[in-house]
Amino acid sequence: MADAFQLSSDYLSESMADSSNFENTPVDTANPGFASLLTVLRQAKAGQVDKPTLEAYFNGLALHLEDVRQRMESIAIPEGFEEQAEQAFAATFVILDQMQGTLDCLGEYLYNQDESLLDEAIAILGGVHQQMRDAVSQIG
């Protein structure tokens, strides 16, 4: 079991390193993702994205975030890894909370068109991306 957990950790590190470039990830309304959300938010701020695209991202990512939370809460921790897992889970839930904060700002923006909410969403998500890049660099 410990070998599988280490293999999973190694795979996660490699995957994160490959997918930690969030600055220019293309927008895909058919498959909205958190990697391209920053691009969408910046384009919205510049007036380059329509409301249906923002709604697609908001609705798709809200469902995805809830699914991720439920999956995280149901993960069984291998015996002997409880302490390491607790730290990793706590850090993951902080990031999930920040992602929720980004979506909350986007949802409010869709409701009232207050551009300061886009600024706040961009700031929150930019911070999350920086935390993820920092974590990947520490792993690698």
C-alpha cells in the first residue's frame, strides 16, 4: 500500500509540473476548467468574453468543485500516512476554499456586473496559481 501511495504522489508531482502554466490556457466553453479560468476572467475584464461563456464556466466549475470536495472527503488514508495526509488535505481544502471564493466573486459579478468583483476573482485565483506553482517547485 505504501508503494502505491508513493507512486501516486510521484505521478501527482509530474502531472502538476506539466499543468502548472495557467497564464495562457485556452478558453474552452464546452469543457470549462480551473486552468483556463484565469484567462476567462482576464478576458472578461477586457470585455472580450460574453456572459454565456462566463455562465458556462461558473456553472461547470461550481459542480466540479463540489465533486472534488466530496471525493476528497471520501478518500481513505493508508495506515501510517495519517499525519502527512492531514497536512496535505488541510492545504488542499484551503485551496478549494480559495477557488470557491473565486467562483463566489464570479457569481456575484454575473448578477450585478460590478467589475471590482472580477478584480477580486483575478487576485484570488492568481494567488492560488502561485501557491500551486510554489508547491510544485518544492515537490520537484
